[in-house]
Amino acid sequence: MTGSTESGTTPAACCDDSADPAAAARPGARPDGLWTVDEHLADVLAAVGPLPAIELQLLDAQGCRLAEDVVAEGDLPPFDNSSMDGYALRTPDTVGASDAYPSVLTVVGDIAAGAGELPAVGPGQAARIMTGAPVPPGAGAVAPVEWTDGGTGTGRPADAMAAAVEGEEVRVLRPVAEAAHIRRRGSDVAAGSRVLTAGTRLGPAQLGLLAAIGRATATVRPRPRVVVLSTGSELVQPGEPVGPGQISESNSFTLTAAARDAGAIAYRVGGVPDDAARLRAVLEDQLGRADLIVTSGGVSVGAYDVVKEVFAEYGGVDFRRLRMQPGKPQGFGRIGPGPGVPLLALPGNPVSAYISFELFVRPAIRTMLGAEDVHRPVVRAHCPVALRSPAGRRQFLRGRYTASDGLVEPVGGAESHLVGALARADCLITVPEDVTSLPAGSEVDVVLLGG
């Protein structure tokens, strides 16, 4: 939070667009100088896109999205192998086997996982085999050790196999079906098949699959690096003494966490005082590691417009007014050399900053990730209480949504400093620009904020 006065009860001087006569002349703005929420969002998304693909080691690619389809070069499993500890054998040798009349087979060898040379299994023979070990030639199935006496010669079911002895025999106590307990080559993944498609987010299971098919790297859209900073001389770090006129800085924590939740690698810079030289130095220091910069504070019309002063030096940052509440003042553009780094300047009041992030910054991050689900899901729900909204503004109220009965109720008031209510909310209730009041029981759009 900063000294910004943008809120649900903002003084007229801060919200009156006549205080900013250049607004009406800006490209894309309406004649009255106001942008709609959709116009501003479209402007932001038109300026960003998926980051260039890079090749990363598997664990470094966690959380990223594939930039290309992945095709398996070989089969998985790469060979027939046993799914049980037991005996590899020929199924005709077990026809009619029972506890009373077991099939007695000669054990011709042991096969452990990773074995290279394999004993051939002929009629009346079996090979002791471990889980994951390759099936030997001649064998058509595996009898689990529990279906045998384990080579003890007792003719009773065993829990484990006895140590190998010369001339060992094993008694099989039931018939074994052809291919029983064998994982066939290519039964999971066939060579030449597409196992993952472009756009897939790489989580633990997907990374495990890539490793299983022999891939050590993945070509992905990297997670965007987002630098978050708050401005305002009234800000002190949490845990430090709060003096007269000061507040504990919270926006950078909220926005950094929100950026990480959206899938970004986020760096929190913290509070920067209203000092042009300090802000300029911080920006210069952060430009080298940022794919996106997010600031909060200093975007309203006021006497201490340090943020606007510094951004004006870079050019390309437009400060505008939106038909929304909270979050009317916004800034967007690029700073830095060359094409520059996209920058979104958000209001300083905490609710305004968070809602602005959800509406504009989160979609930008998701777009840079190459994600298909750029926007939060929206559902329709009934609100049991009456709602009021300012004319010409799209109102975003914090709410609690109950999916089981399709109801949503406001949490707290409309003011943009109520962080306690924001922490209890799990959705945003949307009231359109052309609606000033809704009776109790009205159906509304609800933006689900997720966990």
C-alpha cells in the first residue's frame, strides 16, 4: 500500500479525468479519456506473447510448458519383463496343476533385474525371476512365488524363494495363463508415439515420463521472471517499527505470491521511497533479470508523482483511467533499451493492486508462459443481497462462492483498503458498467480466484 488515494471513497480531484487533460488524446482511449477494462486488457495482451523456447534440464523445466510435441524414440518398457517375483515358465507345463498335484519343474537359472545373459527355458523347466527382470527365451508367463512352494520342496505356498541349489526343483500349485505377469515391450509407450503435446505443463509425472523414455532435457517456454516493487515513502518493512504516518508494506508480498501462483519466477524488491533517483536506480538494477515488471503505487493524480516522472524518462509508459472500481488508475508500457521490458503500474491501495493483478497481470504472465488457460474461470451465481455500483464503472466486489447451491455473497465493503475482507474472499463479484443496482437474488458473474 502507498499514499495513493484511489479507493471506493476517492476525492474528486483524484478521479476527475479533467485533472489529466492528456488522457483523452492517448491512443485507444475513449473521448472522455476513460478506457474499458476489456480495452486495457486487450492492449496489455497485444504487447506480450509466449517467451522464446529454450532447452532445459528436466528438473529445471518443472512448471514450464512444452514448446513442442514429444515423440518416444523407443518402446516403454523396452523389453518384456516380469511384474512379479516368481518363476518364468512355459504355460503348457502348468495345465491341471493344484496343491494335490503340483507341476514339478527344474530350475535352470536365476534372473535379476538388469541381467544380460538369460537362460533358455525348455519343457519342464523354469527360471527364478525378479520383478523388472527380462523374461528369458522360451518362457511364456511368470508364476508368482505365492503360486509355488518357492523351491523348498514342501509343496506348500511360499512367501519367498529359497536360495538357489544345484538341481533345484520348484512345485507350481496352480495353472498359469499365457503372458500372465509379463509387462510386454511397448505396452506402456510404443516407439514413434506422441507422449506429450506442446503446451503441456511439466509436473512430476510428466518429468518422470520424459526421463523414462530417455529424454534428459525438454524444450519449453520458460517461466517469466517477474520483478515486483512497491513505491511510497510511508512504507516500512514488516517487523520494523511503524512510526506516525507510516504503514507496513504488504503489496509486494501479495503481488509476488500472486505472480508465483500464476506460474512465474517472481522477485520481490520491496518498498521504494518517493525518490526519483532511488526508483531509477532500482529499475536499472532489475531490468537485466526481468521479463515483466510490476509496480504498485504512484499512478493516481497527485502532488508526488515520482513514479510518473521516472517512467516518463523511459518513454512508452502510458497512465490511463479505466471504467472500473476499484483500480481506476493504471499504467502500462515498456521501459529499458531495445524493445524494452513490459511494465504494469498498479494502484497502491492493496485491494486495487490485487484485483488489478488478477485482471491484467495474471493474464499477461499466463500468455508469456504459453498457457491456454489465460483467464480465471467465470461462473454464474445468485447473490442473496442487494448490490449497488457506481454508474459507468465495472464493479469488482470481493465475495465467497458456494458451488453446491450456486450462491455468492459479498465479503466486506467496496473500499480498496480492506485487506482483511480480501483475505476471506475466494472470488470477485462483477457488476457491469451499465448497472447501478441489483436486487437481492440477482444472478451475477463470479470470477473464481482459486486456492
